[in-house]
Amino acid sequence: MFNETQPAISNGNQSNSILKLTIERIQSHTEKWIKSLKFISSFNNICLDDQVLCIKSQFVNLCIVSSLGIINPETKSIQRNGINFSMEKCPMMRDQRFINLLSSMDSNLRMDPIINILLVLIHLFNSSTPNLTSNYNIRKEYIITVHLLQKYLEEVRGLSPHQANLEISKLIGSLNNFLIIFKGKQKVISVSLKTIKRQSQLLSEILEIID
């Protein structure tokens, strides 16, 4: 018997491995986003170039918004397929502003999958995204999606028009304010910009293939 020593991993190799894993996860997550979005008619109503631009510019925000529907701020965990996964090491879970954001929202509404996807679309349809082919079409889909959220809150969740307006203001306004000041996401953006912004052709091909 002898002790087999493991080869030392240099800091450079470790950093490259982490970066490679992060890039793979970003690409996988992007592909999943696209496959899901292609089933939504409002997303298909905008041209291919604008689809690519919206996904690239809003990628980090979309990840944060989608996480609202699965994160439990009390246990700092997410639940997938009935299994809880700890999120304590996630930078966002150490940001008190994010915890306050989660706590300020009605959990029954925040974790409603229909409301979550509508919030994702509202943030996707950002007419201030640079170089859009048609800001008008993006703005139109944004307004339609907000209207759908209003109707859903009234007709399905049973809120009065006044209550629905208040909840929309809270859901959209509070979230927008958080996304603007959330400095932690800059670390994610620095990685995303190295990958997503250089993947226009890849995104275009995936969007064209998945019909």
C-alpha cells in the first residue's frame, strides 16, 4: 500500500476550470431560456435580431427575476422537484436588499409560476435596449404583458382593480429598483459579457432552429 499524491492544481488552472464551468452553465441556461421563450407568442412576435438583443442585455436580470419564484428567504434555499437546495453561499442571499425584496412581496403571488413568467417577460421586453430594430414592437409587447398580469391578478387571483394595481407597482417597481442598485450582479455580468455577448450567431441559430 502506498499513498498516492494528487497533482497540485495551480491557481491559474483552478480559475480556468471555474470559468469554464461557469461558461458551460451560462450557455446551458441560455439554451433553456430560449426553448421556453419560443413557446410564448409575444416573444415570437418580435424579430429575430431583437430577440437576441433582449436576451443578451437582460440575461442576468432574467435569471434574478426567475429565481423569485423558487427561493424561500427564510430557509435561504430553493426547491426543485420536491428537493431543497441551500442557497446560503449565493452572493444574493447575503445581500440584505435582496432578502428585503423577497420579504416585501406576497409569497403566494411571488411564487405563482404564471406571475413569475409574466414578470420575466416584462423585464425581457425592455424598449431601452440598445440597437433594437423596433422599439415600438418591444414597448407594445411590454404593455400587453403588464395588461395580462393585471387581468390575471383580478380574474384568477381575485384582486380588485385597485389591489391589482398596487401589487403590480410593488412587483415591478420594487424589482426594478433592486436590479438597478444590486452591485453583486456586476460579477456575474463580467462573465456573461465574455460569453453571451460573443454568442449572437449561436443565439440566432438556436432561435431559428427551435420553432
